[in-house]
Amino acid sequence: MRVLITGIGGFIGSKLAEYLSSMNYEIIGLDKILNDKIEPKTIEYIVLDLKNFDEKIIKNYGIDYIVHCAGDAYVDNADRNTDYLATKKLLQTFKNSKIKKLIFLSSNKVYGKDKYSRSKFKLESLIKAELSSLNISYTLIRSSIVYGRGMGSNIYKWLSLIKLGNIPALPQSESRILMISIEDLCRCIEKCISNSNTDNKTYVVSDGISYNINEIEQTARQAFSRTAKHLVCPRLLLFFASKLGDLLIKARIGLPMNSRIYNMLFYNTAHLSYEFEKDTGFTASTNFLSEIPSIFSEI
């Protein structure tokens, strides 16, 4: 079976290509930037902006499945219409094709009020509407925060600073988040390809643990031997830093703090779902707290 992965040059796309290749899928990757570190080298790699996608690609490569991972990395950018138009262009090429299924990597934040959340929900709605008239199924994966070697999220940047120096601790918070390892996410995506029970369904996938923010920090400090007394960063200071981050991100300057991150640190609620496990028999192989030492071992 041939699988097209959009956004193959990114963290998730590149790891997924390696995993599916090991499962004997033939991989065709598409990204607007070449990532020559992807293994194996035999993967077909198309350097192309998704908004210029052509139906000839599906026909010429005999694509059976598409895993749509591509998206703007500047998740709080004011203009999120680029992802929508590119996805619509992709879907319009499905007509008269032999595509069996589309797997879309969404977010478990689709019901949030920020631009990123609204854009993901809009994309989900677009996929359902466009594919409803075609004999093509879909699975929408509302992924949790993805962790693993090579991750580049704000949580990684935050914990890296703790390892490099004993930075002030976060104030007490009841906020909780969901996470999933990159290996487990790849397994989830493969099950969406191979298991018809997942057709035309939407899932929240995680490793089954609701993580408290302070618990993550405490575990990291213990792993990095940063358990001596340290200052606690005032919450008000973090609030003002988030507002500065909001201003700078409009200029595409990313700071490890903005309103979306601030809300995650202090107001986030995590709702575990086990529908995917029921439909596929999936069981997470690891959890974030146990993986912290290996993820940050090279720093």
C-alpha cells in the first residue's frame, strides 16, 4: 500500500515515514522544504508547497492513503487561512481518484477559543464536508502534545532551560495536559490505515495519563538533579510575558510564552477518552514522566 505523508519534513511526518516504512508501506512524502535526514533514503520525497498540489501526483504515484500532517508552525499567527486553502486544494484532487482514506492530524484543542483551535476545527469541518460526497473515508486524530527525541515544543524548551540552569519554578497550578509519545502516535496512525473500525470517526489519542504541570516540572528537576531550593516565578510576571509573546508572534517571532501557553499552564483541563482503545485495541507503550531522562539526555 502506498501512503502519501504531507509535512514529511517535520518531527511527526519524518518519524511516521520511518515507522510506516518498517511496516512495509511504500511512502511518498511531500513538504515545501527538503529534509535530507529522513530515513530510509528510498522514500519518494516531493518538494512542493501543498497549495500547489496536483491530482497528477495521486495518479502517477498510485496513492492509496494520505496522512495529512502539514500545517503552519506559527500556530498563533493571525492569518490561519493558508492551511485551510492548502487543505481544500488537496481535497479537490480526490475526485476520480482511487484514494481509500484520509487521516488528518488535528488537535485535542479544537474547542478552544484561540486562533489555532478554531483553525483546526474549521479544517475538520472542511474534510467532513468535502469527503461526504465521495466514496472516501477519513479518520480525524485529535492528537495530544507529542513527545520524544527530537521534539521541539514549548514544553521541551521549558524543561531544557531547567536542565541547563536552575531557573525559577512555576507557581502552583491545577492545570492538566494530555500527551502521547511519537512512537505511540505513529502506531495510532497505522491502525487508522489498517483498521476499518476507525473509518469516518474522530478520536482523541493520548498515553492515557492526565499530567499536572507542576508534576512534570518536579519530575524533570529530579531527573536533572535540580532539586535544590529555587525561586518561584510570580504568576503576574508570566502573565505580562504572555502578552509580550502575543505581540511578537505577529511578527513571526516565537517566544516560549504567549497567551495560549499561559492558559495551558494555569487553566487547562484534560478530558481522557478511550474510544480509540476500544475500537483498535491500542495500548500506550510509555508515559512522558518516565521518558524525560532519555529525551533530554543529549543536552
